[in-house]
Amino acid sequence: MGPNDQVPSLNVGPPPVTRQLPRSIGTEFPSSLLLSSPSECKGLRAGWSIRVACPACSAKDSTIHTHTHTYTTLGSSDFLQSNAARYLMARIAFVTGATGFLGRQVIRAFDKAGWTVVGTGFSRAKPPTILRVDLEDRDAIEAALDETKPQVIIHCAANRFPDKCDLDPSGTRALNIAATRRLALAASTRSILLIYLSTDYVFSGTPGEAPYEASSPPSPPNLYGQTKLAGEKAVLEELENTGLGIILRIPVLYGPSETNAESAVNVLIDAVWKAAQKKKDDDEDAPVPMDNWSLRYPTNTEDVARVIVDIATKYLNADEARVAMPKILQFSAEQRFTKYQMCEVFAEILGLPLSGMIGKGEDKEAKVARPYDTHLSTKVLRDMGVDVRTVDFRDWWKREMKAFKR
């Protein structure tokens, strides 16, 4: 159909031909649709296109594009009334830090849920699988979003190791704060949902204060927590009153990794092996020191990724009602360990002695302050109906380490 042809009029005859939706949605809908509410046209979406006559965006010809607003069919059937548009397109998730420890699991979770997933990275990006996007470059961010047209951005990219943050404060602020604000502004001007991954380290962790509610006043103990809190504020400011800016705080993570050093939990396995080697060598002069004071709630990256998909789905499905939905969410496992106690679990599973390791109390001379207990309450998510159950820490590691057990 050319630009001078007329838009087809409403057909009151038999319903038009149907076609199958992509992936696992598995429902057939009419291939010709007419928008019923004047809302912004979102343009072409990858993965699913619909031939529409679109008064909402003043189209003068029958172009192929999709919409997030409500519409009716061009036939006599009315089963696509009220918010059905979201089921007609393959939703698109845009994941920053997609090559990272959590980002890889987020990619897998959205793909498993039937979404089209666009991953971005920088130093480890491998185009075309993972787009190379410099989050310090506003034009690069905007170009990537305009090309991929996602419905949701999951912002995983961050400098997340407290010690490394202190070694590079300017670089940490550039990524954790400035890049986050840049991304939030781009999301705001494009009406894209942004889920920002934050941390339990926004809280002081003072003994007796935990568990922390989402509404508890933050007081970060170190630069890492300070920059992540500033990132939270940037998201909430740039996306104020839109319902599109969501904060998800999470604790220390464990899960599938490329190297143990990717996780503050996984890396403890190396310490267990080092302690076992000391026992083997009868080296009792310098046992491996391990924190046995601060309390941690290690949470699996696969559980976090699943919850992120659930959050994205709930907020997108809510449409305008999401403005009244919570802006700050928290997710955490409930099992509590010190680092030394986690090492005890690993040593037991691996069949290794732990006599070459010694548990240590609070380190008051540590260069980077660590909180005592930053247990996050998951009440807000539970009230929303999100499944906050998590895999058992010991059971997961038994499966993961089976091949290494002696």
C-alpha cells in the first residue's frame, strides 16, 4: 500500500485471518488491528509486527508497526479489548552489564520467558551477540535505545566491589552515578521502564537495626553504598511521577560464574582450597583469616534474574496504574551466614579440612568499612504477589560442586 492510498475502513464482516504469535505465547490473534485510544505510537518493534490502520499516530497509510496502547480488531470479534496489545508483540528487554556475573543470568531468564533480549557491555562486549555501548556516552546510549526500542531496561552495570570503588572513586562515580542518570534520562524521554539494581550496602548495618524495610532511611557505610544510593536518587528524580523508575536492592550474590573472583561468595572456595593446602603442608604459622563477624544473606543470581522478569512483567502489565505502585523493592534470601560459615559449608561439600583457616571478629582497622547486618525485608515484593522463595544455599552448592567432591 502506497502513501496515497486510503486507510482501510472498519470491517464489520467476518474476523480477518489469524496468525500464530511468536515463541511460547501460543495464542492466535487477528493480523489487522485498529487502535482505539489516542496514545503515542511506539513504532516498529522487533519480533512481532502488525498491519494496522492507526488514527492514534495520524498514519495515512497502512504501515507495519506495533503499539502499547489499547485497540480493537478490524473484525467483528472483540476479544482483544483492554490492554491486549502487550500480548501481541515480543517484548524487548535491554540489559546493561550483560557480560557480568548477574547480567548473564538476567539475559537467560528473559530469553527463557519468551522475551527478545538485547545485551550490552563494554570491555567484554562481543557484537553482534552483546552490543558494545559506552554508558558514559549519551549519544551511544540513545542510539542503542532508538535502534532496539525496548520496553524495559535492566541496569546491571556497576562497579560493585567496595575495595575497587575506593581505589577508583572517580571511575566509580562515573559508572554508578553519572551513567545511571544518563540512562534514566534516556528512558524518561522514551517512556521506557528502568529497573536499577542497587544494594543492601545503602544501609549502615548497625547491630540491632535489621531487617531493613524498603522505606527504612539509608545510611551507607562506604563509597560503594554511597554511589549506589546516589544512583537510586538519579533514577527516581529523572523518572519522577511516571511509574517507570524502579529500584531493586539485592544482597551479596552467588551462582554460575566464569571465575570464582566474580562473586564475593564464590571466591571463598579458593580460600577453602588454600586452607586445605596449608593443612597438607603442615603450615600452621599463617592460617587463612576469614570474617566470622558480619552477617550475610547470599542470594542466587538465577533467583534474582527470575524476580527481575516478574517485576518487569508486573509493571508493564499495570500500564498507567504503575504510577501508584512501589518504586523501591528489595529481594534477598533468608539464610544467614558469616563468610567463615560459608567456608564451612564448602569444606564439608568438598571433603576438605578447614583447620588451616581461622575465623576473625570485627576488623575495626579495615580500609573499607563493612556493615554488620544489612538483611533486606522482602515485604513489598510479597505484598505485590512476587514469588520470593530462593534455592537452598547448601543444596545448590552440592549440585554445583559434585564433580569436585573428593
